[in-house]
Amino acid sequence: MKLFDAHCHLQDPRIFSKASQLIAMALDSGVVRFAVNGVSENDWHLVKQMSESYSSIIPCFGLHPWYVAERTPNWLDTLKQFFETTPSAAVGEIGLDKGSRGREIHFMDQVEVFEQQLNLAKELGRPASIHCVHAFGDLLQIMQRMGPFPAGIILHSYMGSAEMVPEFAKLGSYFSFSGFLMAMEARKAKRILKMVPSERFLLETDAPDAFPKSKLDSLRLVEGDSSLKELQVRESISISNIATLSCTGRDVSALPQGTLNHPANILHVLSYIASLMEMNKEELAEELLWQLASLYVRLDLRLPISGVALHLELGTQRAL
Ligand SMILES: [Zn+2]
């Protein structure tokens, strides 16, 4: 089974020093591509470097709404330079946030920075990975005014309403689901999944965040350390290992603060979503891979390998 992690942050300082091990383990678990999203001017160079070291990484550059206040006067020029020198890059992570953290950033500033980047994505014909928290109405209005987006919009970790799905899909959106969906009431999650057209469906881990709410004995953990000095990767955790993390019980919420998500946990997101959709997970994984191949072919994104080669490499059965 081969999988595509449509949105993660392997350059995150909390896991950067262990990224090569995380990637190797995730590749072993069948993850063939990772869309690694930068979040601020401080990490774009790391994303670029990683994409040059690992052919499995699709680089994405963007200014995340949480970091809007820290931008330098030249941020947009710097961003444009990254796209000029990285033809295989997509735009992300960009977006709007009216949640507890986003409320600290002036919303009009968020909108201005978001629109500039969305405009850039459109001009360059690249897909954009969008973060949206409690601002779906604003997002839809902006996309309706600026869209459609034939190069594709990835609504990352989609938690909007089922009713808005067709509106976003009309404008060129893909819907990417993460472990956060597991925290949503199953009935509500099912309604959303039902509305998503099968060719617009993606999976992601958002690692190192969005730890899936799943059985601990099968999850992979990255033990975070706020000092960033001692990150320990636990390849497979058993209940006895959990004890050494001074955690009792099988509940994810009982894990120590700072425990981080591993990109290989995408398998748990896949299993959960397949069960909600009453699909076999291998079947769903094949559908999703087709999305990856068709997304990049349709987008004419100059990936290190051509769409057709990607199609062959991934072993998707259908003709492009
Ligand atoms: Zn993210």
C-alpha cells in the first residue's frame, strides 16, 4: 500500500533533528510523498534544503497566519525568489485563523497576507495549501472573488461544514483530512466525507501536530522536548513503553505534553476514514494515490519526475 501525506511540517524545529529517521520509517510504512509546508521566512530555506535531499518531499512555501506579525518588509519578494528557484514547489501553508491563537493576529493583516499569497499561487499556476480555523465564511468569500483555482486548493485538515463542500469544490478545492477528524463526532465526520467528491479527497498527518486519536499500542510517537536537545523517536510503542513515558491508561490525552505526531501515523487516519466510508483501506489508498498522480499531472507542476513517471512509479492503474 502506498500513501501520500498531503500536508506536514517535517522541518519543524521540534522534530527537525530526527527528520531523516522519521522519513525513513514513514517510507517503510508506504508513504511515498510528503508535502512539507513552510510557515514563515525562518523555515523556507529548511524546506528547500530538505526537498533537495529527499526526492520524496514536495516543498511548499508560505506565510502561515500565526506568523504574519513577524514578517519582514521584504517577505513577499523573498517568497517569490523561493518559487523562482524551486520550480517544483507549491504554495503553503497560508490561511486565515479566528481561533484562540489566530485571534492574537490582526484579522485584516491576515487577510492582506493571505490574498497576496493566493494571488501568487494563481499567477504561478501552483496549488496552495490552506489553513482555516473558524473563518470558512471569510475564506469562501475571498475564494469566490479571486477564483476559480484550476491549479488546485488544498483545504488542509478540513473541519468546515458538509454544506460548504460543494461550494469549495466548485472553485478547485481538494479536501485533506488529518487525525483531527478523529476527535469530531463520527456522524458529523461521515456527513462531511459523503459530500467530498472522490476525486477531491486527500489524507495528511500535519505531523508533528494533529496526533490521531487512536489506540496507543499501534501508534508511533515522537517524544518532543521543549529544549529541542533530546528528541527520542520511538519506532513502535507498546503499552509497556507507555509506562516509561509515565503515562497510564490507553487514552491519547494521557500522553505527556509535547508528544508529537509521526508521519507514519497516516495509516491510522486512513483506517479510520476507510471505516467511516465503509471502504476497504487498500481500495481507499489506491483512490488517494490516483489523486496524487492526477493532481500533479493536471497542475503541470514540474516535479522532479514527470506526471507520467510518477503515475508509473506509484503503480496507478488508470491512464492519465
Ligand atoms: Zn500545517
